[in-house]
Amino acid sequence: MYSMQYSFYELFWLFVVYSVAGWCIGVVVAAARRKKFINTGVLTLPACPVYGVSAVLYSIFLIELKPYPLFLFLGGVVISAFLVVVTGAVLEHIFHRKWWDYSKFRLGFNGYITVPLLLVFGLAAVFVVWLANPFLLKLIHLIPHSLGRIILFVVLGLLSVDLLGALAVVWKWRRYINRMSGVTDNMQKVSDSFGNAITKAIQKRLVRSYPNISTEKILQSKAQEQSKPSAKFAEGCGFYKLAWLFLIGSLLGDLVETVFCRITMGWWMSRSSLVYGQFSIVWGFACALLTALMYRYRNKSDRYLFFYGTVVGGTYEYVCSVLTELVFGTVFWDYSKIPFNLGGRINLLYCFFWGIVAVLWVKGIYPFLSKWIEKIPKKIGPVLTWILVAFMAVDMAISACALERYSQRQRGVEADHAYEQFLDEHFDDARMARIYPKARIVKK
């Protein structure tokens, strides 16, 4: 059974401490490389939230792996890689240019991250869980709780205001760039005319930290993109392609699991993650994630893809297990009776299955599906995609509420509100048991 090792009060303190510590380390490294002081963070305050978020995720998801250093290390690598890649991809999508670029390094992924940096993140996870957290918590508990809450409230408030200000500038900057697309002459004048004194100051600070995102370079990159319009819908490996792969993967995953359970257990059972439709979102997210992470390496050897898929798939399944139990108080699968398992959440055999699926997906299934997705008419593709995304989002939200209420009923919690009564009426225990026959409620 998973239980939170830290209170929210402690997690917020860890977030603040590691955000500041990460910023300090980043500044020192940048100063050593560029021979001058540079604020390497997005915020004006001396804090880098991505490091705080990473440390909190280590503390939540990897605490059970403390006795297993190798798995703890690998978990830190995967969590950090996911955060950095997603953050980098989102920022690149907004600005049409990478904020940081490690493409010159031989061992890396799409220029977002490098293997040496991943090794540092893995060691950081071990350091945080083994040494830093116990030491920091002793110091945190020396602060009177009432005073600590006031300090946290003030610091988090300042960070929130700073972050909102940065996001406002980024949003205004993005709109300005879109408006100025196609303007290639007198770039310096274009850059200088952006915004008022405050927004210009924040913009200049960001450009000093990330020279790759100067307005001139962004406009040039966007002009190059516009000069090569795509003739197909969802060409390459962008949002629309991944959205469709998520949907298709959810359907195929549910089908495969249903047939597998019929063959191995002798009876048909629902393997859906959602209350409406036969969708296994664990498989859907896995297909989208595998594609995003492995697209660049689709021409690598089968052994490379198998090893990559084994590590990424196993870590992904472990995180999903912890997250669902943490959020819903429900265990959806338990491998405790299978040899070479890790806390009943993953086992070596099924990790190998992930590796096999990675090879089959990248080499065979993905190219086939990709061709069919790209055959969707370009005019209706985006609209149809967003309709399906909206449906899945609503389905997931209703399913999450129904699962939470199902868990509450098992613990004897009565319905106090109208929406809880609605869930009890439309998603009673019998229906939920049919949809989630392997779900086991964990007593909190």
C-alpha cells in the first residue's frame, strides 16, 4: 500500500528550497561557462521552479524505491527527462524556436536534453531521497509551524506573482511575434518596439538567459517554417499526430488487454480506464509518449528500441500505479504474485513486454497508423481532433469523479452534495465493478 511520506506543508517547503538551490547551481554553472553573472531562470526572483517540481516528484513517486538505488536512479532519469522534454517542446511550440539547444552534443534527444545531464538528474534523485530530504526536513521542523506557514504563504505568493508576470510577457511576446511574422527587415527596430518598459526589461532578461529566443531569430525561424507549408494533415510528430495516436492506442490497448485476459484467465472482463467507451488511457498515453520519445530513434536497431522501451515502459507503469493509488485510493493492478516484481507495481516480465511493444510499435504499427492519420483531410483534421480531445477530456474528468466517489462509498462516506448523489445514482457500485473488475480500494 502506498502512503504519502510527506505532508503538503513539507512538500511546499521542499519545492521552495530546491527551487532556490537549483537556481543557485544554474547561476554558478552559467557563470563558469560565460564568465559573468546571468539569471538562468524564467523568473525575476532567485528561484527555478522546474527544479522544485522535480524534487517534489522524486519525493512523491520514488520514495518506495529508496531501498533500490538502481531503480531510484532510473526513476529520477525518466521523471527529469519527461519534465525537461515537455517543457522544452511546449516553449518551442509557442516560440517556434528552442529556448536551449543541445543538438551539438552527440548523446541527446532532439536538442532538449543530453545523456550526461540525465545522469546528473538520476544522481540528484538518489541524493534528494537518501540524504537531502531527511536533512532538510529536520531544519524545516525547527521552524514554528505557524511561522513556517506564514513564510510559505509569502514566498509562494511572490513566486506566483512573478510567474504570472513572466507568463503575461511571454503571451504578449508570442502575440507580437505572430503579428510581426513575415517582417524581416530592420529586425532591431522590431525588437526595440516591443511592449512597455517592464515587459521590455523582462524580455531582455530572458534573452540574456536564453540567447536562442531573440525576437530576430524567432521571426527568422517562423519565416522559414511558413515558406515550407505542409501538404498533409498531422505530418511529422506534432500535437495532432500524438492526439490521434493517444486515441487509437487507447482503443488498441483495451482490445489487447481484453483478449489477453480472456486467454490467460478464461473469462471476458472490462479493461477500460473510462466510464464511456472502451479506452485504456494508460496505453493511450504510452503510445503517445513512446512515439514522442522514440520518434527520432525510429531507425535504430531493434535491440536499442527494446532496451529503451523496457526502461521507459516500466518506469511509466510504475508512476501510473503510484499516481492512481495516490489520487483515487485504488489499486488497478497488482503483480505481487509474479516473480521479480517491484512493490507489486511492475515486474520484469511485463517490462520486457513493454520493450517488445516498443519495437513493434516503432517499426511496424506506428508507420502504418501514421500514414492513415495523414490521409485525414487537412481542412477537417484540426476540428475533428479538437472534438475528440474535448470528448476524451470530459470522459476522463467524469471517470475521475466517479472513481473518487466509488472509493468514498467503499470507505462509508455518505453523499453530502447534489453532484455526489448524481454519481451514486448513475455510477453505482455494480456498474463501477463491471468497468473496473480488478480495482482494489485501499483503506486510507
